[in-house]
Amino acid sequence: MTPPLLTWSPWTRLCLLAGMVPVTFLLFDPPLSLLPLIVVVPLGTTSGAAVTWVGRTLALLIPFGALLALMYLVAMPVSGEVLWAYGPVEVGRDNAFLALSIFSRVGVMLGSLCLFAVSTPASELLTDLRRRGASPFLVYVLATTVNLVPLLKHRASCVLDAQRARGLDLDGGPMARARHLVPLVGPLLLGALADVEKRAMALELRGGLKRRRAEDVYEPPGEALLRLASAALVVGALGYRVWMLFR
């Protein structure tokens, strides 16, 4: 049986999952900032790639949590009642609440975006956007951004092989590698920029950057309602935030 998330179009997945990001930031403090997890967690656990989704999310969230704990629980002056103390380290109630608030919002954001990344290949999203009449320039920018990391990895491998063939010793300790960083980064960045410019010129010459009429795209029943519900959640969270500011 196909997971519900995979039956929706890439555009609907993007609207629904990316919409959870402004919702969690507008709701601001836990437990309200965790409400988007009611949507994200069921979709992630039934997506068919739950292990990959959880792994990628934790790989980004754990280092961020460690840095956050170091900044707000150790480096900042103690604020509020001391909840925990060990030697010179003291954790204040206000510090802990602020760190938890930031961690919850960033956790929801990373969970939503990682779920979209593991469930939607970039090629599917770009094709869907083009069919719906999105700006060709926007589609090209997104495609270039998505392909930038694989392109840089491939080009870095080529530059490393070329520099080794010229006799450059790339082994050794951290200081030795730091000295060889400039000969590697220069060709890497210049080559990547030249490649992007060549692709843009080729697309323009072939008429690839001209706006085309939107095609008739088949959508399963209810997808428009899902996008509308996502927009309603964002508007509702914004209204709640405004009410909290002026009450």
C-alpha cells in the first residue's frame, strides 16, 4: 500500500510540510510550538522512509542541541531559579526554558524539511513546478541549488586527482592540509561558477527560460483542501501571534 504522503503531488507536500515551519515559529513557545508534530510525525512514520527521516533529522538536531546547551545553559549568566548545579556550572529556569523553546522550534523545522527531502526527489518537484506554470528562472535557480552539492563533490574529486597528478602532497596533519586549501578551493569555486553560467546561457539560447502556459495537472481528490488547510494553519498561527502581542 502506497503511503499517504507519496500519493500527493510534490507541490502539495511542499506546501504542507514547509507550512509547518512558520507555524511552529509563530506559536513560539512549547507546548504550542510542538503542535505541527501532530501532522509531521504520522506522515513521517508512514512514509516508507521513517528510518532515513529520523536519522537525517537527528544528525542535524543533535549537534545543534549540543551547541544550544553550551550557549544557553553554560555560557549565559544564570537567570531565574537554579534548576541544576554541578561545580561552577549552574542552569537557571529561564535559560532552560529559552533553550527548550528554540530547540523545539528548530526540531520541528528540521523534521518537516527532512521529511520533505526524503520523500520527494528534487527532479519530481522541479517537473511539477514547471508543469504548474512556475517561473522558469525560479525552477532553474532551484535546480542549480539542488544540484550544487553533488556538482561540487564531483568537481572536488577531479581537482584532488589533478593536484595529486601535479605532485601536490595533500596528506599530512591539519596544518599541512590547511596550507593546501587555497589551491583546491580556487579551481573548485571558479569551475562551479563557470559551469552554472554555461548552463544558464545554454538554456536561454534554447528558449528554456521562457515562460510557458501551465499544463493540466491531475491531482488526487482533496489535495487543494490540504494546501488550503496548510495556509489556514499559517494564517491562524499568525493571528494568534498578533493577538498575543496586543492583548
